[in-house]
Amino acid sequence: GRAVVPVPVQLDTSPGLRVLHAGSGLGGTAHCLARRHGVEVTGVDVTAEYGQAAPALPRRAGLAELVRFRQGSATTLPFPDESFDRVCMLHVGMNIVDKAALFAEIRRVLVAGGGFGVYDLMRVGPGDVAYPVPWAGSSATSFLEGPQRYRELLARAGLPVQAERDRRDFGIDVLRELRDRVAQDGPPALGLQFVMAPNPALKMANLLDSLERAVLAPTEMIRLAP
């Protein structure tokens, strides 16, 4: 296969392609993909509250024909084999202990040669992570792994990584900007504070600390479609 390249690349997201967003939450990424690229996006998330709220949002956004949601686990996806042309994950793997099952399921629902992209917080250096953080209240529900482990499990599942980027500097800039804006203007009327309650400020501060100490980094990995 092709070697891993540390350069920005993008999956082809041509109109009409069927895209699965695994761990879709309230669906912001799904809406963005559908609006910008005209792709058909299905979101799946295990959290019951997201499953109840997310389906109403495409109608409000005028995207009901392109975006739909299902409740279900990413390790036992409720879809037939080869249902999707592309699959993406965004800050999901830290909550899933059995990543081998996760990636095997993603490979199962992808068409042969389908593209896959993951953007997860990964452990990139020594040191402790202070909890709570946005995805977990304690280490008991946080399942961080390093890039090497992701590569191994993805390759084993038949999804070899072909492009990879460490986005730590980008993550630090985003979190500092958000922190400074909230300090100056207060939290927005609608924002992450509702999803991350309680203690959203502490969770974001702990995450920023781990990034600044190079313990964690948002990491982008892509398996390109031919």
C-alpha cells in the first residue's frame, strides 16, 4: 500500500455519495458535509438524548432530504454490509474501549475501496491527563490510545492509514481563542457548555493543559478512496 504521508489531504466528497458519521452527536458535522458537498449523510450515536434531539435538526436546517440519524453503537452498526461510500469519525475513539470492533464494523459497512477519516484526541507523550475533560468525567470512561495503536488496529481491519497529521498547534489555538472569547463576552446563548455540563470551563481548561504539555494531540488519519 501507499506510505503514510504527513500532508493535508481530503477525502472525495462528491454530491450523491453516501457518508456515515460514526458518533454523530447532535449532527453538526453531518449538516456541514451535506450543505457544503451535497452528500447523503447518515449519523449514528449511542447516546439516547442525541438520538431524540438530532433528527429534528435537519428539518430546521432545510437538509431533511440529505441528513438522517439513527441511534446505535459504532461497534455494532445497524446497517448492512457495504452501505456507505465514506465513513468519518470526529472525537469518538476516546469513548470506545474496543477499537478493534469499531474499525472492523466501519470496514464492514464501507464499500470496497471506500474512504475513511478519523479525527481523534490521541496520547502523544508521557504525563497524566487531568479529569474531567470534555469526553469523560474520569479515567474510568476515557480510553485514549496513541497514533501507533490506531495505525495497527486500522491496518488489521483493512483500513491502512495513508495520510496523517498532528493537529496539536491547531487545537491549542482553537481552545485559547474560545477561552479568551468566553472570558471577555461570556458563553454564547447556545454552545458547548450545554453539551459538556457540568463544569464545561474546567473540562476545557484540563484539555488545553494536556495539549500544551504535549500529552495529547488531535490527530487526523485518512484512508483514501482510489
